[in-house]
Amino acid sequence: MRKAGYHFNSETLSFDKIENTFKKKCWRAIKKIVSSFSLAVVMLFLVYAFVDSPKEKMLKRQYEEMVTQYHLLSGKVEQMDNVLKDMESRDDNIYRVIFETDPIPSTIRRAGSGGVDQYEHLKQLSDADLIIGTSRKIDELSKAMYVQSKSFDEVEKLVKNKIDMLASIPAILPISLKDKNTRIVSSSYGYRMHPIYKTKKFHAGMDFTGAIGTPIYATGNGTVIANQFDKGYGRHVIIDHGFNYKTVYAHMDEALVKKGQKVKRGDIIGYIGNTGLSTGPHLHYEVRKNDKPLDPVNFYYNDLTPDEYAAFVEAANNTGQSMD
């Protein structure tokens, strides 16, 4: 049985009994419910504010792992960038120097990575500086790798071109000095006594004597652009080696190649003869660049050792008369 409540009446100095009406009971119940709910809300807020739920704990762990991975990724990108910089340095200072081409300017290799608003959408993220910095490095590295890839494509073409050039430029003797019947008669540049006119005349090639029928060799890869006969050179062949180089083989007894034919260094293209304006069986050999004669003695480096070359030059310079 519920105990009755009393209220002290200061006027009558007595306790008046409190009547518990239904309305008062309802109001009292409502106040208890509201206070209990408020307390529950406050407690729930405190729990959510200071105690992580299992889902929140999982999300925090995932976030921490993501940040760690970003740091690791940033470090790997930095390593890759250092490797690429080393490749760029070797490309500019070794490969391009060897193949005689200009280095790629740094303004092209390391161009900017876009406008200022490119990473605007990332600024709202947590650790935005880390994410934006890593993204910027990756974009810059990607562009630099593309430039380097194109550079290597160009270097590959230069390598092939260099190989073709080295195979094409005259680099051997047009006859074999192992044959005892062959020898040097006259050097190239310089005025020589003409054997017929008996006056000094510029001799644009080098003469090699030998028995008629001695093989003559192409001194570099190329294409035969002439196989013809005239009063001066007699039967002669001209080979275009590309790269602005040509060679002339004159006074042949017989030519074995035709105009338009491809030849390789060391191929036999004909035989020594005595045709045209000649005083005896020999080969008149010329090297031309941009249609201007050069001293052939500078184009025998594939055939001779340094000592042999020195002796060869001395012997060539000691002869004073040409045979044509």
C-alpha cells in the first residue's frame, strides 16, 4: 500500500495531507520518463563520444593502414624517380654524346604536372598533403617516363643509323697487300708528276699496282651508281655508300657489278687493269665526301694495325709520281 504524502502548512502550522489525483500521477510519470530519456541520451552521447564502436575501430584500423601504405608508396615512387634520374643522366651524358645528338632539356624532361586545380578535389581529405604530394609525384614520374621512353626510341634509331654508317663508310684497302705483286705507287692529295704530261697535276686518289686480274674489293657497304668506260678512268665503278660518301675504282680490266647493285664491304667488284689514261696495270682509288675528294689513306683503319698504318702512310708519302 502506497504511503500518503503530507505538506507542511505554515499558516496553520500543521501537516496537510496531499491528495494524489490521477492528473498528478500522470504528470509525475511523464517527468520520470522525460528525465530517464534525457539521462539515456546523455549517456549514449558520452558513449559514442569516448568509446569506439566495433565498426569505428575497424574503420580506424583501415585508415591507419591506408596512411601507412601511402607513406610506403611515396617512398617507392621516390626510389623510382631516383632510378629514372640516373637513366636520364646516362641518356644525356653518354648515349647522346656517343651518337652526337643534343640532350633533352630539363624543361621537357621534368615539365609541370598540370593546372593548380588538378588536385583541388583531394584537399578535403584527411592527410591531404600526403595524398596530393604522392599523386603529384606519380603524375610527374609518369610524364618523365614517357619522355624517356621516346628518347630511347630515338637512341635506338641512332644506334641503327650508327651501325649502318660504320658498315658503309670506306674502312679497308681496296686491294690485298698480302699479294706480293701489289704495292702503293702514289699517295692521294698533293700535286704529283703526271706520267704522260710530265707536269705537276693534282692527284685526287691513291694508286695501287698489281697484276692484271688482281681482285678489287668494295671498301664499304653501298650501291653501285656507275659502271662505265671513258678515256680518262677507263673501265671504272662508283659506289655510293650513303652518308655523303662515294668511292671510285678506276682503270679496271673487268667490273663484276652492275649499276643499282647492292654491295657489302669486302665484296669483289672487279679486277685490276690498264684501261683508260694509264701507264701500266694499276687501280686508281678515290674517296669522296659531298663529291669532294679526300685522302684515302685516312680510311684504312679496319685493315691495319697502328704500326702498319704508320708505315703505310710513310710509304705513300715517299712516292712522287702517279700512274694516271
